[in-house]
Amino acid sequence: MLIVANWKAYVNDVDVAKTLTTHAKKISASSDAKIIIAPPSPLLALLSKGNRSKVFFSAQDVSLEDVGAHTGEATATLIKNVGAQYVIVGHSERRANGETVEDVSGKLKSSLIAGLTPILCVGESVRDKEGAYLAMLRGQIVSALKDLSNKERAQVVVAYEPVWAIGKSATSAITPTDLAEMVLYIRKVIAEMVPGTKSARMKILYGGSVEPENASELANGVDGFLIGHASITPELFAGICKAVA
Ligand code: PGA
């Protein structure tokens, strides 16, 4: 299982960040889960420096540009050079801030060129009875992957995060049955985009109000979780890692 701790902008203090990282390292030492910490970008180099643990690091976003006069941007090359192996691309909170499907596709490309593994976030905002949300989800995946080569597409990790389930509590998360249906659907879409047997090996994560109570039932059929609010409370994070171990 891949467990991505998406700290979002919850952590504003260096000591808190260090404590959470030490805690995650301890969990990873005795767990089969692969823990990936995604801190706010100013903390990335600080936390990943000298890392010899089983924990990996991710950025929460990446620039479309590779180098140059782009004030405020963190390039994929820099993110890679400061010790991250992953990057979250297309999170709904970035899309809500104006990130377009073209941006998402370009960010996947620049991440892959720099040698980072992108975690592509997709998910519907609302569900309708007619099932239009399925077409919308399909559109998000196709538009994100279409400009990549087949080899590049196969390296993308897909995180299904229905926006209506994000930032709530376990009772508001998706049900295991609905999640199983969505994973099947996503597998079908990626199989169309990635010919051959490679698509079956692509990882699909779920995100949206994963907590210790629902982690084990949701873990069936997904390759891991993207965890927001519960990733910055040590007991909740440890509880989730234990539930899926
Ligand atoms: P949540 O966030 O766990 O707080 O719902 C998940 C995410 O947005 O990645």
C-alpha cells in the first residue's frame, strides 16, 4: 500500500513538521506500507535532507516551467534535486484555484521528464443520477494523459478523490461498494489509454476522509490512500497505517 500524507497547508511550524516526520519514519520502519510525505514546499528540502529511512517525499504541486524568470515557481528539477521522488498533480484544491486541464497535462510531462513520479488527482465534484460524473471523470483522465507517451502514461499514479468526500469525516467518505465500482471504471479508462499489460500494474489510490475507522474496508481494491487532515494527527495517521498493514 502507498500511503501519501498530504499535509496541505495544515503545518506552519518547523518543529511540528519534524515531529510528524519522525513519527512517520517510525511507522514505516515496521510496516509494509510505503509512506510518502507531501509537506508544503518550503519544508521539503529541510525534511528530506539526509533521509535514510523508508519514508519518501513528494511535492504538493509543481511548476510548468523548467527554469528561468518565473517568480514563485518550484520546478520539477528543483523538487527532484532536493530529495523528492513524487509530486501531486491536479489536486482539486489547485484546480479550484484556476489550474486548467492543460496545466495538469503539462505538469505531468515536466514531472516525468525530471524523473519524478506524478500522483494525478481526479474526481467529480458532485454525483448526478444520470451518471454524467463518469464522463467528467473520464475526461479528466484522458485530457491529463493524452499528450504523454505510452511509457510515460504507465508511470502515473492515479488518485481518485471525489471532491464531495474531501475534508470531512469517515462517515462522509465513499462506501467500499461505490469505491470498487469507481476503481473498475478508472481501470477501464486507463486500459484504453495504456495499451498492453502495463495499465493493470498502474497504481490507483483513493483520497477523501480516510480515517482509521474506514481505512481497512476502503483498502480492498485500491493500491493506497491520499490522506489529508488525518495525516497531521499522529494517532489518526498511525491508526490508518495499522489498519492497512
Ligand atoms: P482529506 O483530504 O483526507 O482531508 O479528506 C484528502 C485530500 O484532499 O488529499
